[in-house]
Amino acid sequence: MSIIRIDKAIIAAIIFIAACSSARMGIPALAEKPPLDMSLMEEFLSGRADSGKADEAADKIQTEIQKNPTNEANYAALAFIYDYAGSYDKALEALKSEIRYTPEKSEWDIVYGNLAREYLNLDKVDEVKKPALKSLKFNPKNINSHMNLLRCYILKGRYKEAALELKILSGLDKEMDFYYEIYVSCFDKIKNKNDIIELFRESVKVNPGNHLPHRALGTAIRDLSHDDMENNLSAIMGAFHKALELNQNYIPTYISIANTYLYLGFKTNKKAYFEDSLVWLNKAHKLDPRNLKVAYSMGNIFLAMDEYDKGIEKLEYAFQNGANDKDTIKLLAAAYNNQAYSYYETGKNIEKGLIMIDKAILLDPNNGLILSTKAELLYKKKRFKEAYKYIQEAMALAPDEPGMREEFQNIEKAAKGLKQ
């Protein structure tokens, strides 16, 4: 069974890859503050710890606090553990104790930045600004505190101030696309989606010479256009072309343009839009032939155009060179599946189809559609018992998929016919 024909919406959604950083709470110089046992913190600091271990770790730190109640490092560690586990109210209380015992001004930019973060985590937006500004008073280059202040302004609908913070952040780290990161996060926080467009229109006004806000504005207009995407194409492309005018070498802008045409292709079923998408990806490919995101996007386009060989070639390149995230894995599995299913439909090269579908199963073993394709290929080879085994698994995983029950009944009848 073909995944693309049934589930194009999912493939389109896969394109939208968030660039959000998984920043954690800032940590003062804990190792310089005995008697904290730093071995307790190593797993948490590296991000490898299971959050279920947090209570055990917190209990140990509480024991240290009873021994030495004025050591601010213990409170810092406790706040970090609670934050790691999502217990933000407890993290906030630990931070307040840390502030009480932290020598004045020594590490206040970190401590007050963390305090602003926890107020955000607890949706206490009115409490964020004061500690964020206090943190920045001691260290104007503290990126985390600027981010906290930025998110505060966004949540309060103060988009001019938010745009100014975005400009500051871009100056502090020229390699990071804060505009796109904030754009992605806005979907969960801003109820009126038109406000997102307003935010980036303000950002373009505040920082007109930077290509990043223009790209974010084009992306926002595109994704929030819904059924009016074709009507808004001029505004969308105007923002993207301005971004390219300011920076012709920024690959993500080319991918954003390509994705725009890909979305339109899915919405309108016009192949010409897929071809337009490929044109822009070819331009990006010329700039950076080894770019894995470009290879992934090209694989996606070829898959949408039913050019499975080319799609597999691009996706395998991305996967084999390190793009082994779950989206790449699922898309490559879909490409293998669809190629295999095309062999089933023609009745030719069934053995090649079985080889291809086994590759798909290796990548995505619990996908009912993929397992059903293997069942159909085996059915074509008259290997009915094996086919029945796979269609049973497929039916259990995806019972509501269109056509699944009919396939199950046909294969079950053939398999039972062998026993009679």
C-alpha cells in the first residue's frame, strides 16, 4: 500500500523541522562550592539522565542542604534538578533560596536569568521582566536572559519591544537564527495567529538589513495562509526574495521557497508547483552540494512527484551522511515502500520489491502500511501463508486505513484456501 497517496499531509508536515534549541537552566560555578557531590549532577548536566531519577537526586541534595544550609551551590543544583524534571514551582523556590545565599553581584546574571525562566515556565508573565532586566544589568550579553525577556514581550503582545530584543540577540550570536526559532515556538503560545505575522513585520521594520526576519516573515505568511496560499504567494515570495537579496548564500531561505511550492503542489495537485520547488532546491544544491537538508528536501520532492529512484538516492545520501533523525528515517522508509508498491502495481520485479520493502521495514518496523505492502508483494508471489502473517500484523497496527480490511480478507481467503 502506498504511503504517499494515502498520507500526503503527513509528508508535508515532515518538512516543517523546528530549529528550536533545547536550552536548559544556566548553572553557576558549582564545582567551586563544596561540599556538593558533582558526580550526582554529571548525568543531568549532560542531558542523559532519566527525569525519573530527579526525586532521588533531589533527596540527596536536600540532605546536603541540611548539613550546610548556606551553601548556594546546593540550591542551584536543586533548582536545576527540579527544572530538568519539569517541577517548575519547586525550582522557583530553590532559586529564591539560592539568591538569598549568593554573594551580591557575583553570579547574579545567571541566577536572576534562571528566576525569569521559571516565571515563564509557570506562565507568570508579569513576573518575568524584573529579574530578566536585573540579570542583563550585570551581563548585557546574557543570551538566555534576552530570550526570556523576548518571550515575555511576545506573550504580552508587545511586538515592537520583542523585535528590538530579536535584533539584540542576532547581534550577540550571528550564527543563530533566533527569528526562526521564535517563529516555531509562537505556534504554542500565541492564540491569534495573525499576531505572529505582526511580530515579524515589526522585526523587519526594526532590522531591515538582516535577511533572517524577512525569511521568518515569509514563512509566517505562508504557513498561516491556509487556503489563501496562492492568493498570498506574491507577499510570501516578496519576503523571501528580500531575504535572498540581503544574503544569497543562506540555504534555509532556498529551502523555505521550495517548501512553499511543495505545499502549493499538495494543496492544488498541480505538478508545476513541484517542478518550481525543485528549481529552487537545485539552486541551493549548486551553492552547497553536500548539504543534507537540501538532499532531504529534494528526496521529498521526488517522492511527491512519484520519482522514487531519485527520491531514494537523495534520502539515502542524507541518511548515510548523518541525517538519521526520525523524520528522515520515516521519509526514506516511505520512499522504499512506494517503490516496492509500484512493483506490485505493475506485477514486475516483485523480487526487487521484496528487497525494497525489507529495507523499509528495517527502518520503520511498526508501520502498518509498510507491512501491508510486504503482504501484497508476497500475495503476488503466491506465498499466501507468509502474506497472511504480515497482513495480520498490518491490520493490528492500522485497522482503519482505507483498503486494509479488503486486503486482509483477500489474503486471508487465499491462505485458508491452502489448508482446505
